[in-house]
Amino acid sequence: MRALTPKGAATRQRIVEGAAKLIRDHGPANVGLDDIRAATATSKSQLFHYFPDGKADMLLAVAAHEAELVLEEQQPYLSDLTSWAQWEAWRDRVIARYAAQRRRCPLSALTAQLGLADPAVEEIITGMYARWQRHVADGVRAVRPDADAERVATQLIGAIAGGATMLVATDDIRYLEIGLTEAIENLRRGAPRAMSL
Amino acid sequence: MRALTPKGAATRQRIVEGAAKLIRDHGPANVGLDDIRAATATSKSQLFHYFPDGKADMLLAVAAHEAELVLEEQQPYLSDLTSWAQWEAWRDRVIARYAAQRRRCPLSALTAQLGLADPAVEEIITGMYARWQRHVADGVRAVRPDADAERVATQLIGAIAGGATMLVATDDIRYLEIGLTEAIENLRRGAPRAMSL
DNA sequence: GGCATTTTGGACTGCACAGTCCACTTTAAA
DNA sequence: TTTAAAGTGGACTGTGCAGTCCAAAATGCC
């Protein structure tokens, strides 16, 4: 797998992006290797050349790719939540992104397909959430140094996850709008300290 | 499909419950009709006798069954959120239920498998959430008549959905604990009115 | 230019698994 | 007790699709 020539790397990239698009459009369950082959102008042997462990291997690469996009699409705000204005811009970006995507959440579809049992999948997902939450916690510390940043960040990530889940389930963006808005509002007006459950 | 004798109804029920258990344990993708046949002591012809449209038909019945359970397991609290003590008992029940289930969320797994494209699946899911949210909104009106009950209920359902999603993704119950606790706390101390986004 | 390695084409294999078929048995109503 | 309908058993079929194989072409290195 090492020693990829530029040409090879380009092909591999083409496969990942082509597969990602197909999966976004039709769902992982409805996309076969032949579809990917056709959409990316490749042959069966190429697919297995770049992903020796087969389809699972490939979907894993697609999942990693999608996870990366999730965070990238929140930039530059996510890395710079240093003012309430930035927080609002971030919130609007997140809501707009999910509103555009509607029910098509490639990442949740992929993980459901691959199964969290696979440690590699789990690593991708938990890693992404960890980075996401770290950025948010940094932002909390910037605007509310007295707050329990980790707790607030946990609440915020949970609100987004819930909004996304409900969006997929009911095609209604309000769960995300309300959940995220209230959570930020909550942070803004008070400063929740660690408390017992 | 009408004219089910008691024996037939029992068999059908046995199939649904047996399939539900298998799916909870192994995930819908890893359960075939032969597994269900073996686990429920039935034959292929019985499966298709009771579910003429095949596997999808059967998984639909399983999904409806699981959706029913989700609400039932929150009773009697969910229908009687008339005091803060009841609210806390409800919260504890919800958290305990998900803590016990850990990553195995049969409903999300099933819907991911069946796809929300199917109107029958969507009906089951949206119907369940609608009933859930209605109960919660009733509870809000009982303890905070001045609050925007629908908005608060939306926030609460979103927090639970997010907690469940993060539990599946990261095997960490704190998202649910914190999200639900903060949302209730938020309701308790203030009374959010409708506000512009 | 020549040799090794990477990249590519596409036919072929294997099988898991949903779905079919028909014969047999049990149930229940008249 | 007869008989029509519901219930049951299990072998069989068809196929969609992941994965294999080998041979040919392009590429890179000395």
C-alpha cells in the first residue's frame, strides 16, 4: 500500500470521492462495487488494488473522508469561537449545513452500515467527536472562563447530534435550531458549574 | 392476512419477538431469514405466510414493535409529568434504560437498515416521536404553564436523541445525562418563551 | 533501453440469502 | 364428520454482488 505513484494516488482519491458521492446520493446499502466502478471509470482489480480488504476497507476510507468534511465545513468559526459573534456565525453555519443536507447524513449512514463493532470505524467516529468537542470547549473557555467547559461542550455536541438525528428521522430542522440555540443561550446567560446528577 | 386463528396470531407474535431479539443482539444486517427461522422454530413458508412481502415487511413489524417499547418503558412517568419529582423519576428511568442498553439501539439500527425512504418506516418513527413529544409538552404545561411547551419539548426530545446517538457512537452515557439534566434544569429555573432564532 | 514494479482491464467464481413451490397437517365451522 | 381454510415443513431456484485471477499496459528507476 506504500509506494503509490502520483497516478495511483490520484486514482485512489478518485475512487474515494466518487464512492462518497454515490453513497451520499443513494445510501451505502444501495451502492455496489460495480456502481462505484462505473462512476469512477475504474476496474474491479483497481478497487481491490487500492483497498485490499475489499468493500469494508473502502467504506472505511470514505467514512474517514466524510468525517474530515464535517469539521472542515465548520471552519473557520469552529477554531475561533472567541466572541459571541463568532459563536452565532458558527451556529448559523452548522444549521445551514444540515438544512442543506436534509436527511442525507452520509456519516451516520456509513457507520450504521459498517457497524461500530469495527474498532477502525469507532476510532474515526470517536476521534472526530473528540476533536469537535475540544474546539467547542476551547470556545467556551474563551467566552466564559468560569464555566465548566467540558460539561457545556458535551451538552452542545449532544444538542447537535440530537438535532441531526431528528433531522434525519423527521426531516425537521427545528430540533437542531432550538437545541443549539437554547444551549448557547444557556451558556450565555449563566455559567453552568459542574453539578451532581 | 385477516382471519388469523389464535394459533396463527401466536406464531406471528413469536416471529416478531424472536426476530426483535436477534436483531437487538446482532444487528439487522447480520440477521437472515434462516436465523430467524431457526430461532423461532418456524419454517420458511411460515415467514412468508405471515409477512407476504418478505423480509422488509417483517422488519417493519419489528420496528413498530420496538417503537412501542420505547414509549412503554418510560411509563408510568411519561404520561404523568405533573411534578418535578415525576420529572426526575422520568429522567432517571430514561437514563437507566439507555445505560443498560449501551450501544444497542435496535430502533436506529432498524431504520438505518430499512431506510427512511419507505413511507411506512417514516410513519412509525415520526408517529413515535410525535406521541413522545406530546407527552413531554403536556408535562411542561403542567409544571410551567407560562413556558413555550412545544419549544421546550422539542429541546428535550432533541437532547435525548442526541444522548442516544452519542451513546451509540462513543459508548458514553454522559451526553444523555448532561443533555437531559441541563434541559430540565433550564426549564426549572426559567421559562423560555418563544424567541426568534 | 531494459528490468521491476505499479497500474489497469475485465472475465470468472462462489455463495449467501431472499423468495418460490407444493405437499402435508391441523384447525374450526356447519 | 366432513371439508374448506389456515398453518406448517423443507427442498429448490435464482441472482446480486463481493471477491479472485491472470494477463496486458503504463510507469519509474538504473
